[in-house]
Amino acid sequence: MDTSTNDLTDQENKFSLSKISTQGAVDSTRAHLYFTIDAMSRLPFITFEGSEGCGKSTQVQRLAARLKRMGIPHLVAREPGGTPIGETIRELLQFAPQNVSMTPETELLLFEASRSQLVRETIRPALERGLCVIADRFFDSTTVYQGTARKLDPQFIERLNAFAVDDCVPDITFVLDVDAATAESRMQKPRRPDRMEQQSAEFHERVRRGYRDLAAREPNRMVLIDGSRHADVIENEIWQIILSRFPALSKTSNIEHQTSKI
């Protein structure tokens, strides 16, 4: 983990954490609450979601590269992981030989533990310091993978998600949607397959349906993106959506930037 420790400039500091207001909302993944950012006086918290092979990690990297070129202070995080504790949990979840006997309940709690640490050690402090935060997966992954695909109690998962993230909720979430054939072709490249990638085709189809259903229930926060297209086309569409939601980003390109990458 390479994290810059330099102080932000005074101009960067003007993007302080705004007061977050809550109001009831049906079908929210966070205990029936959704959050709005008053006047967007800080840089946004952006998450990317989708099934294995959807191309989300590519788009995370592309968005981070764009922000770097523009001089916009940002941080890239990933789940599970992003902290020393989280990276240890990541290895256990994905590659450790002993995970062959891991139960869905244990899997759920490990993901939430990694997320809780990431929020308090990395994401929330970064937002408070005026950085735009980009996360490769967040609590929606647990809603879908452990809830829809593993078939654990969705209400219990909702409560655990709320406990793990507290008030740290994404301002926008991009869900990259691809069919099974496209995803499989992308995962044929030489790589170290993790435990999730080795699940059955039925499991991955439940994941895809879960994300599509979730995006339909939360259209204000979640944006469903056709991930089968060329990466350049997807990148431009995502950027245009971001600018339309957070016009302040276009006004910060001349500031001296600081980046932290996890």
C-alpha cells in the first residue's frame, strides 16, 4: 500500500466533509436510509460494482488516471483489502488453501470486517481531507454476492452493512453489466483465479441478476452501464455522468494534486 502523507493545499482543504442528511427510503441497502450531500461541498465517493470479468477494475484505473491528469486529489481503494488488516483478510478470502471449507456466514463476516477497517482507516479520513475516493467494490458486493448469490438473510446483511460503513455511503455507484460469455472470455487471460471466480455458472448468473435488480431499486445512486462495449466508450460515458452529477470536479483541475493508491 502506497499512501501519500503530504498535507493538502489550502485550496484542496475547501472540500471539507459536508453535513450528511438522511431520510427514509424503501429498498435501500443501508437499513432503509439514503444519504444526500448538501451542495456537494466535498469531492465525491465513487464506487464500481459488477460480476467477475465485467471490466470494473479497468474503469477504476481509467478514472483514477483521468483525475491525476486533471490534478484532482483522489484515492483508490479496493475491497476486500485497502488496509494492512484488509489485505490479510483478502488473502484468506481469495487464495488461502484453507478457504475451501469456509462457510457463507464466515465469508460474510470477513468481508464486513475488512470493510469496517477500510472505512475508518482510509475512506472516511480521505473524504474529510478533501480527496475524491474511488472504490473497486463496496457494500453492494455483499448485498449481491452473500445475499442474492449465497442466499443469506438480506435483512441481516443490510444491518451488517449499515454497521460496517456507518454514514460512509457512496455518492454514485457504477454497475458494469456483462453477459456470462463476455465475462468468461475476459477471464481466460493468464491470471491467478480467486475463489469467487471459481464459483459455478449458476452462481455468477445470480450475481448478475442481483446487481440488475439492485440498480433498478436504487436508480438515484446506482447507474447500470453496458460493460460489453469498448473500454474507451464506457470510460467516456462514465465521465460524462460524473460531470453531470458533480460539476465541481470540472472546477478543480488546476489545483496541485495529491494521490494515494491502495
